[in-house]
Amino acid sequence: MLDRVFDRSNALYVKNVPKKGRGLFANIPFKAGDLIERAPTWKFDDRQANLIDLTGILEYYFVRGERSQKCGATARYVVFGLASLVNHSLNPNAKTVWADEESGAWANIVAINDIKVDEEITQKYTNLSDYPKTIKFVE
């Protein structure tokens, strides 16, 4: 198990994925609808985004699509914890479900399909056009 970088509560682990970098994997089976990970967030505005987009953090923040349609501006969040390591896929097995609470917004990674042990957990990124053209997404 030397290729496993991090093991948390026997449910998830992180390992390197060729051509993708780090990815999140299931160490237990998940059923569609199961909560995989719950992560706190930090919201930032367009002015801050102009600076953040110049850094490597661009690859780790989330865009909240359904909120941007209601308020006009794009809502962006740095997502902490293992949720930030979920890679993109056009055929994802998970999605982000947002929860607004007194303590702030939370990103919940929820299985949309059954996920087997050792399967990578993926979701469809909603902000692909924000990434530099030099980043090529691998399926």
C-alpha cells in the first residue's frame, strides 16, 4: 500500500493518478445517494478571484453553478479537506451538493452511482472554461 498517500477513517484514500495528479478513492463501497465527504468552504469574490486565478489554487476551488444563476455573480469557494481532490470526469460517479448553514457553506460530495472499493471518485467540473488552456483534462 505504499502508493496510498492518505487513509481516513477507512472510507477514503488519496493516491496519485497518472496524468491527473492526486485523486480521491473509495476504500469502502458507496451506494448512490451516500454522503462520501463533507467539507467546509471559504467563499471569495470576483476581485479576489482575479488574484487566486494566478495561483495553483485555481485547480482546487469550486464554482457553485446553481447559485450563480440566482444572484448573477459566480460564487466561488475554496473547499477544504479531501473533497478538494475529487477529479473531473464527463461520466462522474459523484456530485457536489451545497449546504448553507450558520457556520457557512459546506460542500457535500454525494455518490450519484454505486462506487466500488478502489474506484476513483469523480465529478463533472462546472468551470472548465476558467482553466488555462495548458491544462488538459484526462478521462
